[in-house]
Amino acid sequence: MPTTWLARATPGRRWPSSTAARPERTGDGAGRCTSSTRPSGSSAGGPSSAATCRSPPGWPSRASTARSATSRSASSATAPRTWGRSTRGSRSRGSGSCPSSSSARTTSTPWARRSTAPCPSPTSRSGRAATRWSSRSSTATTCSRCATPRAAPWSGRARRASRSSSRPRRTASAATRWPIPASTAPRRRCRSGWSGTRSTSSASASRRSASRARSSSGGSTTRRRRRWPTRSSSPSSRRSRSRSPSASTSMPEPRVITFREALREAMAEEMERDPSIFLMGEEVGHYQGAYKVSEGLLARFGEKRVIDTPIAETGFAGVGIGAAMVGLRPIIEFMTWNFSLTAYDQLVNNAAKLRYMANGQFTLPIVFRGPGGAAHALAAQHSQALESLYAHVPGLKVVMPATPADAKGLLKAAIRDDDPVVFIESEVMYALKGEVPAGEHLVPLGVADVKRRGRDVTIVTWAKMLHTSLKAAEELAQAGIEAEVVDLRTIRPLDTEAIFASVRRTGRCLVVQEGWPFAGVASEIITLVVREAFDDLDAPPERVTSLDVPMPYATNLEALVLPSPDRVVAAVRRLLGREQSPARPAAAGGAR
């Protein structure tokens, strides 16, 4: 049956970029236009119920262009493109783009197949009917007869695109006379069915190419518009757009900040989110914090929410507990956890027990935070690791982060928790740097994390000793021993399942802690492992702790008391039966 134009072209009408609504025109086997002709009595401009085959004045009729069926099929918007064996810059017999010249020279470019043959004026009625939106541009039209680029009015979509994209794009033209450099971008498929490759040439070359196209197409005076990519609904276009970097969709670069900055971010974000949160402690305000963790918070939130206190831990710890009982969420900072011993009664007899003794009539959302453990030459009274004392008490949660990311996520989770939380940091880790996710970042309490995978032995540790254990694991790896390092992060509640799962994989367990050996956290972990995973053990569990002595002031003696990577490596070798035998002293008179 004869086929007709599906829609009648009207002045100023342009077809959208989607191929679903684009008019189709077909012909018979010889390439002739099979549209019905206008009745003889109708005028050129009068209405007609039958679609007409419109050609501009001076052009041959469609019936005389049967030999150009291949070119019309190639220039059609929706018909499959069948190209001859002509190459760019060569003449192809019988495959010209325009009906007026069967031997018009064609130019193959990465964007379209162009012709230098003339075409109807874009301002004429037939010229407008023969134009359509280009598949690669939202502001330039392309003649469906000769594929010559035409300028289109500046659209609102193009104006919006110009604000969001400044990437220069090369636009190939019919008058391109120099070779286009090969592109390394992946070839992709466009709506018209042929594959194209983006060119990596400069914007200046694009401007020269566009100027030559205007001079060779009859000296058009239409102002050149910058071409912008058309939004397409095809799957291939969607995939290509998703691969392009964008300020709105690209992932932010990882942030590297210090341990103290991560803690400060956590407190500031939570104080912004909840006005009932406030910080109280010694030198947290005007002095910006003893270790500069609270730097800038006083200027940001004022003296009502960042409160300096006297040197009276029992007093401000009790004030914080009372504030939590009436609905506030205080953060109490101890300059060091060694000073918390003066407020031990407040934490153990009030904070840990009041919710239980009130039968749950109120919650106690309070966080006690500050540095703990040994630093550098702080002597016996300021170098104590006291996590086992607070983990021994039911009703208190004990958290000890080891990385900046965990510090931020765990502190935010502790502030939102409705139970009292003991949050122990480390003075020697405040300057430690690490990647921290931007924005909202929460780490749930009571969940351990495997910081290093291994198959030979499990090393369970937390806080500062994580870095000691990781150094030991690297040294063991050089000897062919793969150690798995489990960071508890939370001492109470304890993630026992993570410990048991790792021990079942490796068959051996070593616990590394900074505290003293007697009645420590390591003792409790070993007891649980022996009771729950005894059949999976290949060797008795071991532990590495500080020596059972007060901390010396001298730095060389301090290094002997604290766990070290060498002590951890020696303990792992004992577990594997690979301990090094001590070197025998050389006999008098020389070695034998």
C-alpha cells in the first residue's frame, strides 16, 4: 500500500530529539516517492487532504530521483543508514546526498555524513519541511536532504545547558579538509544506528571547521550557535551520560582529616542537629580545649552550650547526670581519664544505675569522653588504661575508637544513645590522619571491624594497640604468616560473634591490650573464646599486655612496659610453633 508523510510540516515546527514521534517516509523498491499528488485544481498554497511531495522551486521532481534512493535512505532520520564503500573526501558514484547531484562529494565525520551539494533555503516553506533536529545537537537543525547543518533559534534548553557545561566540543562540518585525530573514547551507538567516536581536537579547530562550513554552503548569513548535546531517552545515551563526570553526580574525593578534627565534626554536627546537646568540661571553651578538640565550638554555639567548669570532676560529672535525667544530652569532657577516678562514684553509682533503679522511668543519655592510656613520659598517675574498670560495671557502655572515621561515627552514635557511654580516646592519636566520609557518618555501637584479613592467626585488639598490631602483622607477612586483625571498637557491649567467627577461620587467638594483665579485658575475651570456640582452636590463646608495674617516667623504660610490635610478633610465632631459638654465645677462641 502507498505510504504518506505521517505529519504535515508547518513553518517553525521542529521534531523532538526522540525518534518515537519523528515522521517516517518510505518509497517503493526503486526509491520513488509514493505519496499521492495534489489535485490539478488545487492551488499551491491551498489546503489539501492528501499529503504532497514538496520540493523547492528549481529542484527535480521526486520521480526523477529514483537513482538517488540510496542517498535518500541514508539521509532519512529513522531508516537504517546503508553507506557505500566511499571514504571521507572521495566521490561515490550513485550515492550523492542531494538529488541534484548524483556524484556529490561526501564527507564522513565522527558525527554525521555530510555533503557539499546545495540544499533549499532554511527560510523557505519547503526548506523548513525538509529540516529536522540533529541527533547530536539541540540548537542546530540538519536538512534531511543533504545533511547540511542549519542554525536554529536559541532555545531555553540550550541556555540552561550553557550554564552547566563549559566543555569544548568539536563539531565536524562538510568542509573539513584536514584529517581528524583519532579518538581514544569508546565507540557508541546513536539513534540513527551508526557508531560515532568523540573527537579530542581543540575548540579552535572546531571554530575553523564551522567557519568553512558556512562559506561552502552558499554563504549563509545565519549566526552560528554553539552546539550542545541533546538529551536523549535511548538506553545508549543514558549510559553515555552516566559515564561522563559531572559536578552533581560525581563522588566526592576522600577527605583526610585528623583524629581531633573528626571528633570535633561529630560534636558540631550533633549540636547543630539537636539543641539539647551541650559540652561541659575543663578548658573546653575559651582555651579551645586542652587538646584542641573543641576548638571553635564556643564561638559557634555560645557559652550556654559550651561551658567551662572548675577543676572539679565530681561536681560537673554530677551536673551532667542530672541534666540527662531531665531530658538534655550532655557531653562531659575529662581532661584525662586518670582524673575521672575522682568522679568514679558519680559514674558507677549514679550514671550506671539510676535508669535501672527508676525502673526505666527516664533515660540517661550522657557521654563521658577524654583521652586515656599512656602518652609520652606522663609517669604513673597520668598513664593508666582504665577501660577494664568501667567495662566491669553493668549499665555503662565503653567505646574506644582507633581511626578518625571510627572516632566520628562512634561518637555520633554515642551521643544519640539513651544510655551513659564511656568514650576513651588517646592523646597520641589526636594528630593521627585518616579518611573520613563527608556528611552523615554513623558507626553502630557493639560492632567490631576486621581491619586486616588473614588465615593463620587472629589478633584481637582495640584503640591505640590496633596500630601496634597492624605493624606486627606487616612484619609477619614478610615471613609468610598472614594475621587477621580484629578491631573491637566497643568493649561493652562486646561483639563476641565477630571474634568467634575469626577464630574459627584461623584456629588461633592472640589478644593485645594496653592495660595491666590482671583482671583485664583480654582475660575476659580469652575465657569466652575457650568456652565457645574450644573445638576450633589449634593452640591455646595468648595475650600481650603492659607489664604488671606502674608506668615509669623515663621514655626508654616506658617503651619496655608497653606492648610493642616485636612482642606481638614473638607471641604469634609461639602460637604457630615457630619461635626463634635464642642465639648461643660464641665460645672462647672463636666460633665453632
